[in-house]
Amino acid sequence: MALLVLPQKQLVNNVVTIKSIKNQNSYLQSIKRWIFLTLATVALAMTTVICITIRQGNVGVKRTIGKIDEKIIEPRTQLYNPFATKMIVVPIRTENIEVVLELPSKEVLNVKAKISTLYHVEKAKATTIVGEIGLNYESTVILPVFRASAADLTARYMAKDMHTGNRFGIETAIKEQMMKTIGGRSFIIEAVLMKSISLPDGLYRAIEEKLQAKQDAQRMEFILQKEKQEASRRTIEAKGIRDANKIISEGLTPQIIQYKTIEAYRELSKSPNAKLIIGSGAQPILMEP
């Protein structure tokens, strides 16, 4: 039996060729596994759905592969594919923004105020807001417009007006100014409420002193009016007494005086006690029981 002996160099080349073939086969198997996993992942992503509940006071806006669906989703349970679609919940109920501001006044004073803004998003324009502004519309649109409107309006009023009956007028003016600016952007400003106003200490003292002086003046006016009324009453009373005496004096003739005197004597004579009656001389009378 003949024994085939290969040269050492050829033997090494054959071994390298065998290893190369094995590596190629392993690489092809890896590619196949990667393609399979990719296709399986894509298939899983296309068939996966999750559930979201849109509650009352909200609407849903659906964004599929970056494109916003113009149709809003009413409150309900909604299924969607999380890999291709994003469900955005937009509140349409009344929201309250409360901020503390340093507002300027007409006399160039800074007035610290706590103000609330009540607003809501128009239901039919929810998709427009998400597409054009995004969900950060409070910090992007509403708060900047509110700060600018409040500062612009309060600068037209005296500081004391913000603390008195003109507060409602200032609130209404701020609301109207905000609606002119962002009303066309699908926001409805329901009300602006100035919850508390802190005036500078010096202004507080000036207002208190003015109110005290006004109260003192009113109190003095009341006293003067009362004295005038009392003087008027006394004058009327004196006139009445004078007129009464005048009438009596005009009606007292000598005959009436004599008659009244006799009647008085008669009544006096009915008394059981001893009496000494001295007349005017024309008719002295002495009477005893």
C-alpha cells in the first residue's frame, strides 16, 4: 500500500481553506439569524397594540409616524400601535394658572399681586394646538401673554385702584387684552382674578391716613348736621310756644278773666279745708267750710 505524503506547505493551505469555509458558513448563519430576528421584530411591532383610556374633560390626538390625524378622539378606551402611533391627551376642561407678579402702577410703584387665570382649550382645535404649539402651551403662549397684558394694564392705574373697587375693571381689561392676543389661537380666557394685592408700606399708611381723615370729616359733618337739626327743632318749638301765647293773650278779655277767676274760686270752695281767699279788691271773698 502506497502512502501519499503531502508537502508541509500544501497541508497548511488546506487547513486554512477548511477554516475559511467554516467561518463563511458561520457568518451566513449569523446573517440569517439577524434577518429572522429583524423580520420577527417588525412583525411583532406591526401587530402589537396597547390600550389607553381618555377620560372626561380630555380629548385624544393621534400622531402616526410623525403625522397628526385631524380627527380628535372623544373620551373612551382607544387601541393603538405604540411603535407607529403616539396618542396625545389634551385637556379641554377649565385650567387654573396662579402666579405671583410684581406689577407696575401709574405712579411707578411695584405692586405684588397673586393672580389666577382661568382658561380652556377649544375642543375642535385641539389637533391644531398640538401641531402648531405643542403641549407646553401654558409656558409658551398663555403665561407670556398674561404677564405682558397684566403689566400693560396695571401701568395705567394708580396702585390704590388695584386695592379698591376698580379691581374688577382691571381684571376685565386684562382678560380682554389676552383674548385679543391669543383668542385666535384656540384658547378661551374665562376669567382673570386678582386674589391678593400687596401695596408698598408707605402707600398703605397714606391710604389709611386718608381714610381716617375722611372718616373724621364725615363724623364732624354728621355732628354739625345733628346740631343744625337740633337748632331747627328748638326754633320751631319756640315759634310754637310764642304763637300759642300770642293766641292765648289775644283771646283773654277782662270778662273771660273774671269768669275764669270765679270758676277757680268755686272749685277751691269745694275743698273741706279752711281757706282764705283774697281777691283783687273788686271781689274779696272769705270762705270757710
